[in-house]
Amino acid sequence: MAAASPLAAALVAATALAATPAAATPQGVAAPDVVLTGDITGQDHQTYREAPFTVPAGVTRLTLRFDYDKGAHTVIDLGLLDPERFRGWSGGSKSLVTIAPSDATPSYLPGPVVAGRWRLLMGVPNARPGSSSHYTARIWFDRGDGHAATDAATPPPLRTGEGWYRGDLHMHGAHSDGSCASQSGVKVPCPTFRTVEAAAAAGLDFIALSDHNTASQMDDIRELQPWFDKLLLMPATEITTFHGHIQAIGLRRFVDFRLGTPHVPTMGALADDAAKAGAILSINHADLPSGELCMGCGWTAPGTPYDRLTAIEVVNAKNAEGPLSGFAFWYARLNEGHHLTGIGGSDSHDPDAPDGRAPVGRPTTVVHARELSQEAILDGIRSGDVFIDVEGKPGRLLEVEAEAGTAHAPMGGTLTLKEGALTLDIHAAGVAGGVVEVVHKGQPLPETTPIASADARTRVTLRREQACGWVAVNIRDGKGAPLLVGNPVYVDCR
Ligand SMILES: [Zn+2]
Ligand SMILES: [Zn+2]
């Protein structure tokens, strides 16, 4: 439509602004539980307006998205009151707010989402005489197994596109026993920011901040993630029991650790709770000693439902080989028929990593994922197309594709082998001078293949008796130390 006069042009512009629809519900997110709408007019200039809403019992997170028509220079500042107290005031700085017992958007206080009458508080520093501005507040609740509020608060992927993403799935900071040197050189609980900086400096794409038996680090993640917009920060808890340590990666809330008490009577109950909290489970440093030598370090929990776990931490810190590595435990579970992804974790307790301790990113777990988002990384670990870069050297790569007849499978996949041979197509980068080792049901095959170039493709053919069950590829250096640890391809010969 062409405007015939300056006045008409101004009217068209104003109409276009007024007609701008408030941002719709984000894609993939359920419809809001509550929608509040209204109009702010010139009469509201420099006043506070309230819009009440009811939070039912049993809500564990609340997410609010606030949109309004900013035409005519109207400004609406935002705050929230729960039935008992002020929960925060973000002024004009935020349009998306989430509040839960563990974490809240900066400006807001984490804590229980108490049932009752809440109020959206709108401050109006400016509304011109005669103006009118429409607002929409969409509010989502997490309740029981539903997590609409978590979904609504989830940021978009940090990077789109399928690829190999590098991360560290195990580290500690001030929220448990991580420490570092203060300004004066005194060992103090180490702020989360320092650990996250170290991960960014190591060139990682994602980390799991996994303090012992707490989810209090989630509030730091709320604050840090917008600034670290190239490094995905995943909440995790190292569930630390008297019978071993198990990593809950990607959880939405606290998971009770008191295994063997009425609170968490069995490992099955722990697995139930972790699944409801949205996490995958991985046993940490399973082969460390237990007892007074290392209290509850090795994995001794009775009745572990391995089919409900996702992963095993095969390489913890510098324990890539020898009695403290997790290989024996992992291989034993694979030989029992469980499909568990081998991962690694630095178990960093100090981002400055004094000599002898593994720094953040050593080892690195490298995950083939559809994008860089928490759900995609968790799905990638579930799928098993994953390798461990023992020394954490950016640029190292291990891709494995198994072939039987016309069927193909990557690491973590299953192939049926009725007859004939199995071929492994191996792509290894950054490991020239090393050798390809093929492991069959936990035993390395005697022949190894040297890697001559920095970007090498190797083809290995296995007879049926060398392939049935599961096979995995490792890359070792010239002295035999593991550099890259591949995950199994499962081979069904029945
Ligand atoms: Zn541990
Ligand atoms: Zn740990």
C-alpha cells in the first residue's frame, strides 16, 4: 500500500507496529498454562500495574515470556511477586524468566515455586498520553513428569548442523570440592566461572558441570550460558554414594543420592528418579579401589540395572590404562550383552590443574550429534557414535563404519552378520605414527595397522569369528599408549 501523504505514512507505520504479533510459543514447546493479556495506556504513565495468576500445587518450575507492543515509546518493566515475597525485578532487561528451586534467571531468586496467588508486576516509566500498548505474558509450569517450563526456557542450539562435538563430562567447582588459588594465592572454593573459562580455553564445545550431590551450580549456568555462547553448559550431578559414584548428566533438578536408605532404596529407584529428572546415567571411575583406601570410589552398588544406564566413564583423568582405568569394567559389561557407551571425564577439581592432575578437557569425549544442544549431545551419547580423545587434542578424529553385505553401522550401531566377513572403514586424524587396534569382545586382535598420515583411511576385514558379539577400534601411539578409544559396533551373528 502506497502512502499518499506524510500523515498517512506515519499512520501506516504506527499501524504496522501495533499489528506486530507478540512472539508466538517457541517451536516444540507446549502451549502455555496461563496467558495474561492487557493494555497499558497513557493513564498508566509512571505507575505500577499488577496482573495476578494462580500457581497450582506441585509446580517445580515456572517460565514466563513477556512481549508487548513497543510502539509509541511505551516502556514496561517487569517483576514478579510470589504469595510470600518479591521474587525479582528485571526492569526492561529480560523478556524470558525462569524460576525453580535450583536456579533462576539473573534478577530473580531461585526457590520453591509455592502454590497460590502470584502477581506479575509491571512498572511503566513511560506511556504517552492517548497511547495504548498491548501486552501478553505466557507462563509455563513443570509438573510431575511434564516439563513445559524447562522446554520454554531452553535456549536455541549454540550451533546447528550434524558433526563431531568435543566435550568434558566430569568436573567440580565451588559447589562441591573444586578449589583454586585466590587472588592472594590461598586455596578457596573455585568459582564456576573459572572452570568454564578453562573449558573454553581448551576449545571444547560442551561441558557437564558435575558437582557432588547438588544441583546448586545450575544457577551459575543460568548466568554464564548467555555469555559463553559457543560452549554448551550442561547441568550434571556426580551422585556420590557409599557404593560408588554415578554421573547424572543433563538433569533438570536435584536427584537424591542417599542410595540404600528409604529415600533411594535401590539402584532401580535411583534410575527412575534420574530418568524423571531428564538425565542419563554413567558410572564414574568404576575400577578405582573402595574402602578406606578410597571411600566409595569403585563401583560396588548391588543390583545395578545396567540396561537402564547409558554410559561408563572408561577414562577418568589420566587413568587411560592400567588397573585404575575403566576398561575392564566396561568390557565386562559389554560381554554380558549390555550396550553402554564408553566416555571420558577429566574429573577436574582445579581449573589451573597443577602438575599431576588432569586439566579440563583431558580426556575429551567426542560425540557425533545433530547439533550443539543438550538434548542432541545426550542423544549422541545414547547412540554410541562417540570416541574418547585421551589427551584432548583438538583435531583428533576417529570415525568407524562397519559393513556387512549391504548393511552399514557406525559406532554404537548394530549389524546382523549372517555369513561372510565384516569390514571396518576407519578414518583417523591427528594421530600419524600410531596404529589401529581392533578389539573383539574385549581382546585385542594380534594384527595392528600403522597410520602413516595425519588424515588416514584404513580398511580392516574381519572373519566372522573375529567379529561376532562386538568389535571396537582404538588408536595407540608408537609406544602402545591409547590415544583414541572407539565405541563398539554390535555384531549379531544369530
Ligand atoms: Zn567420583
Ligand atoms: Zn568427580
